[in-house]
Amino acid sequence: MQRFALVMAAALLGACSAQEATVPLDSEPLNGGALTSGDRAALHALDTAYVKAWLDPDGATRSEALLSLFAPDVVVYPGRGRAPLNGIEELRAYWFAEDFSPTEIEYIEHETLAVEGSEALAAITGHSKIAFVSNGRRIAQEGHYIIHARPDDAGYWRIERMMWSARARE
């Protein structure tokens, strides 16, 4: 009886593996919708504009320049496990709180590692370095970042999701 069970199991396994897997025709990759060279240039410009906005010495223009890069429904995941920030107003309160002195940026650098996606959604990944003074305390960090961007109604790429890691830099 045990021998019969083994023979039946082997026959069933053989029958299952003998069938060729077929790929449905509609699962072929689509060529349309890929990022164009113009999209890639605009996404690099978005990343550069983020860095440039932080370097603006005027806190008011820095705030407006930076926040204009984000979609209204943005979600930002700050480093070190902090709770997500939802929307422009939460970003404003986090980065530009009225009860704190303006953050002084010593330097900020982004090295873009990849720009990928489609005409509807793209990801920018990279390595970052930053040093700043906040409330009298100097902080220097480096890490990686990822930006998800999508075009707004006028066709301009806006940051819709952002996340970074940060470790102390000596």
C-alpha cells in the first residue's frame, strides 16, 4: 500500500510539472508611458531644486521655495522612525516651526543614484549629506533618500512621497 501511494504521488507530481507554463498575451510589458529624457531632466531638476531651496539664507523664501516642490497630499517619512508627515501644513510645522529659530544650513548635497519610473510616477534615489544648526545645536548627517514624484495637473513634477535615512557624520 505504501508503495502504491509513492507511485501515485510521483505520477501526480510528474503530471503537474509536465505542463508548460503559458504567459498570457496581455502580460507583456508595455513600451508606452516610459520616462522621457525630458522627464528625467525635470526629475533631476526637482532634486536639485530641493537642495537649492534649503540653501536659501532667507527663511521665508526658503520655506516657500521648498514647499512648492511638494504635492498638496504629500507624505514625508522622516528618518529615525518619526511619524509620517501628511500634507504641506504638517511639513511647514515640522521644518519651519514658528517657535524655533530658523535652521541654518551649513551644507547639503544630493548625489542622485537612479531615476526610474513612468510618465505617471517616478522615483529618485540617492545619497545625501547635510550639516545644519537647529536651536543652537550643530547636526551633521549622511544617508540615503528616496523621492516619489508625480506630475501635477500642469505637468510639473511634484514630490508626493519622500523618505530618508540618517546617521551621524563625523
